[in-house]
Amino acid sequence: MGGSSKNNFDSDTSTGSDFQYYGLEMVEKRKNAKTIIYKTPDRVIPVVFLPGVMGSNLMNKEIDGDSIWRLDSIPSTFVWTTRGPAQRGKLLDPSNTFVDPRGEVQEESMKERRLFGSRKDRGWGEVGYMSYGEFLPWLQKVLNDNDEKQENQQTGNGKLTAREKLENYNLNAEVGETNLTTDEVNTSYKYLFPVHAAGYNWLASNAESATNLSIRIKKIINDYNSRGMKCEKVILVTHSMGGLVARHYSEMLKGNNGDSFVLGIVHGVMPDLGSPMAYKRMKMGEAGTTGLVIGANGAEMTAVLANAPGPLQLLPGVSYGMGWLHIEGKKELVPESNPYTEIYTNRTAWWALREERFISSNIDNPNLINNEWFSYKDIINFKVKSFIEELSGHYHKNTYAFYGNDGEKYPSYAEVFWKDISSEKNSSLDDSKLVDEGVIFYPGDINNQTTRYIGLITKNDGNVYKKFEFMPPKDPGDGTVPLCAAVIHSSNLKSQIGLSIDHEGAYKKFGDVIDSRLFSLRSIIKIAYEVKKTSLAYV
């Protein structure tokens, strides 16, 4: 990496990708000879990674700080397969949990530690190794490959670094498709990009997590400045729900210097408008190995999610649109105008979000049931609705984003359908009573149960039983967030690309390095070019 003993890059007289500087002893003869002096930059732009929901390791302060959610490996999650609803609700209580920094981390080199501190100190142990353990080292390497670039220049081997390769690589982004320029790449090599991770309590409100992020970012910047490394702003890279935390910090907490400390944000598979998958999980849990860990049925899921504002803030808000919940036999749209009252806090409809039979309190004690219900309703009204609606439409001025758009590999729920599969369909049903007076019956809590047996009132006040099935997803997306909720429409959007990627594995490597990584790298370098507008610019 080029620099001068006087001022890193102030004397840059290079052409192309070479940084060449005149040695002081040759000032008078510089037409005939020149010396190349390489120096590590002392100006820092930290890249802070925010994981998705369930992507941060958690510990419980009531059980002596024991780890309760550590995503180091698949075996490390098996303990959850033996925990029922009541135990899950107790252990995963937002008021008693906080981030556990002791997760697995790939050890750093001595040079990396000397420059930036250990990876543990930079928060890498706070996020799930299963999801991010290979991505974070890759990002750290490609953003700080100054030695590789220097060796290529000195040996003339013709090799290019990852950043240099992106000068000739078209990603086919539908918005803002521009290759990296030589000037952008060269400017990036005048700075260091230490990678940090910022885990957060994903059970708590994302607004609370954003406040904690504000404190964290100020500390990161101050720590580098105290070490004599010039640092002014950070770049945020997010996964899924981490994007909501980042946006709330940068846009809603501007009084806490949110926007002023952020140079730009790269969002990966962010549920911008929420996702009906949050409804599906609350009603019936999750299928497969994932379900055994996070909740295989409605009872297990409800025990945790009904008291956790963070996951509930992934529900579709008003901007998602109306009519995304379909019940065969019901003529009205659901929701018609307000998903919070019509679905999320509707206590009588069998298809409403929270089923009263999953309330973990004593079912024979009406007072306890009411208390738990009204506590849940307060969470929806004062933490979920306010967060979703206030954040809607707000994005950082330098926003880059990628999303999943494959309906064949990763079908998603843009709309959800309850199909009447009763052996006999009775036209005498009163549709309004189907909504208001249906009572759910079916034996036990079958894992990922997609059927409901409903006891309904007929027009003549008789009784009839019907069977409804929750239909599988069929819309394009990433398996969790549908295309319609992932695409950002904003004048602050600089670039956006749709990819065939799985939601959870959006940053993982499958075969060759996937385009989500290359898009993120290119976006980071383009955001970093904005540093020319700050006091960290070279003049």
C-alpha cells in the first residue's frame, strides 16, 4: 500500500492503480528516478455487521449468565428440541436476556490483531457462527488486502485483488448497475476497513437495539481515535431484521447522531415491509430442523414470540397492503384497513394471529388469561405498531440492497390462504359468524400443523364443523421474505439487485463466491468513496 512519510497519500502522483511517491533524497532528481514507499493507512472506516433475527447469541441473567442461544454449530442447538413452550417462554424472556459474546470465532492474524484488536473484541463472538462464521473472515480479508495488492505491484505478477476485479465485473443490478472505477478502488486502498459485528437482543424491540447500536458505534469511533487512527464514520452491513435496527438508528435516532455517524448501509434480504411468514410461524411453528430449534408448533412459537417485540415487528404493516390473508368463504378482505386490530389483536377470530389456547398461563383462571392477553396487546399497540409505521419509508441517503427473487427454489408467502377442505361444504354458514364465533378444535400440538378444525355457528344457530388447511407458499422471494416486501422504492436507493438466494444463507458461500458478497463488497467501496466529502478526505 502506498504512502509517504509526510502524509500518507497527500503526495500521490500515481497513474492507474500504482501509488508511487518521490523519496525525499531524490527531490532534485525526480525526473530520472523515484522511490516507492509503502505505508499502512491510518484512516479507518469500520464496517459494522448486524445479524438477522435469531442471529445473535444470547445469555440469561437469571441463570448465572448461562448461554441459552449459541449458534456455534448444529449440535449446539439440539438442546432446544427437548424444551417445551413454558420453558422456552421463561428462558427467552426479553427482560432477562442479553447478548452473549462468547460464541465461536476464527482466530485472527497477529497483524490484524495489532491493527484492529481481536475479533472477539470486535464483537464477532456475538453473532451465530453457523450463519456468519465464514462470511466475516472473508469480508475482513477482501477489505484489508493491502499486502496482496502491494505484492502484486512489486512482483508484477499480473494478479488482481477482489476489489480490482470488480472494475470489470457486471453484476446486472436492476438499479444502479455501475462497475467500480479505478479511482474508487484506489481511494479505498487509502483507508482501512476493520470488520466489527454488533449482536443485539433480537427478542427485544428493534428500537431498543438501535439505541444500543448508537452507543456501540460511538465507542468504536472513539476507540480508534484514541489509538491515533483517524475515524469519523462507519458503514453498516445488515442481514434481515438487522436492517430494521440499522434504519431505526440512522433515521429515527438522528438526535443521537445516527445519520451523521453512518456513511452508508448495505441491506441483505431485509423484510422492508414485513412478511406474512411471521404470521405463519406464530400460528403453526416452523418445519424441519429449523422448527425443532426455534419452535415446531404454534404453542412453542407463541410462548416466545407473543412476549417478544422484535420478531413481532417483522409482521406486515399498513404499507404492505391490504387483503393478504385469505379465508375461503369469507367475502371481506383481511385486513381491510388495519392489520393490528383486524388480525394481530383480534381475540375471537380463529384465524387471528394469537390463538388463546396457546396462552401459557393457567387456562382455568380467567384473570391470568386476561392479564396475559392485555400484556400482549400492549406490545402490539405500543411497540410493534409504532415501530413499523414510524420507520416506513425511511432510508439512509446512501442505501444499497439485495434481495431474494426465486419462486422455484425459495417460494415465499406474499399472501396466505386458508382453504376449506371439509368433506361437505355447507352453504348455510353465516360468514360473519365464521369470523367471530368459530372455535378451534384439533388434537394436540402437532408440529407445523397446517390444518384447523373449526366449530362454527350456522344461520339457524346450529353447529357445524369445518376443516381448513393453510396452503404452502408459491410466490417469489427467499423462502422467508416475499419479493413484494423486499424491493425498496426510494430516492435514497443507490443500487439494488435481486438474486436466487436463501434467506438464512444470504451471506453464505455456495460453490463460487455468490453474487450477494460481490454486490456487498462493491457497495461498501462505493459508499467509502463518499469519504471524500468528510474531514477524512485527502487534500
